[in-house]
Amino acid sequence: MVRGYSSLKKKIGKNLVLKLLKKKIKNLLFNYGWVIKKIYKNESYTNLPPNEDVLSQLYKSNGIIHMGAHRGTEAAVYDWLNKKTIWIEADPDIFIDLKINISQFINQIAFNSVLYNEDNILIDFFISNNDGASSSLFQFKKGSEKIKMVSKKKLKTISLDSLLKKNSINVKEYNFWVIDLQGAEYLVLNGAKNSLKLCDSILIEISKEEYYLNGAKWEEIKNFLNENMFFHKIEPNETHQDVLFIRKQ
């Protein structure tokens, strides 16, 4: 038993060293204008495709803030629409790939930040085994054979209001928001009350069932946005989907 534990410890140590080495090589190459890019196979995606209202709001917008960026899959679309974009990604390892992916687009910038309703809170960020696509501030409520949280990182939080102020960003220039934060949507909205006043439309991922323990609930998101003069035209019919909210003029 001791021998097996020792072997496992060595294996974990070796994997950690390789991971850190890979990270350093990626950053070094990026600084010299080179990239190593892995092609990721798309996982099944439950959200509905963009409708005409979403495309219309995107087209009319000055720019986009995309919270929960992952690797920035939509970067080419935002560039094609000629929209300035701010990407925000919590996981520092995924952020490296995001930074590389958007480097070809001159109007796109990224921040490695854990969005929350308070600043400077050291918090657990849980990493999922589906390439980090379901990583969250929250654990899954129900166990899943396919998707699980396999590790966690201690990361420091910041509110959206503080992040934008700290970086002297004029939020008027980014009035279309995409919020895809795996259960943290309601918390993050509460940390963005000042910036929200200058936002015109929000495409937000909602859950009608509690996938994440203590994660955001559809009714509280809807009520919060309604109170801030944002309304949706189409009631979600899926348990997990994107909903467009538009500010009432």
C-alpha cells in the first residue's frame, strides 16, 4: 500500500511538472510571436443557436463584454461583426489559450479574473473534467458519471464594476454582454450594478434546475434584471439555455 502511494505521488508530481513546463513554453513562445495551438473537439452543446433578436442586438452594439470566455470560441464572429470585445476568464490555465486565440484580432482584449459580487475574496474555483467548460465557483449539485469537478484552485475575486474601473474602461463602448458563468450569474450581476446602467442588452445562460449547488436560479436572475429595466421576449423552454434581455427604452 505504501509502495502504491509512493508511485501515485511520483506520478502526480511528474504531471504537475509537465503542466507547469507546458505553461511556461506557451507563454515564452507567445512573447516571441509564436503559438502552439491544439485543436479541441467540440463537446455536445445544449444552448439554442442565436436568433434574429440576438444578432440584431449584437449588430447594433458598440462592443461586447463576454464573461466566462473559456478559449474565446466566438472571437472570429465578433471580429467579423467588427465589434470591440472584452473577454473575462477565471481559470489561469485556460486563459493562456484564450490570450493566444484572440491575439490575431486587434479589437479584442482579455482579463484573467474571477468575477464575483465582492473584491479580494480568496475563493475555491472548481475545475471540471470536460476541458474546464463547466468549471465554476460552485460544486455540482448532483453527481454525474460524465462531468465532474476534478480539482480546485484558490483564486482572488473582483467585481465587474471594480475590474472596469481599475482598467479605465468606458463601459458605454461595450453595451452588449454575454454572461456564461456556470451558476455565478446572479452574484456577478450584483457586482455590476453601476456598469449595468450603461448596458443595453444581455445574453445570459440560465438554469431552471439547480445544476450547481447554491448556483443562480432563473427566477432571481429574471427578477433582478426586470428591476433594472431589462426584459425578455421569449420564455425559456429548456432547463438550461441562453436568454436575451433587452433594456426597455
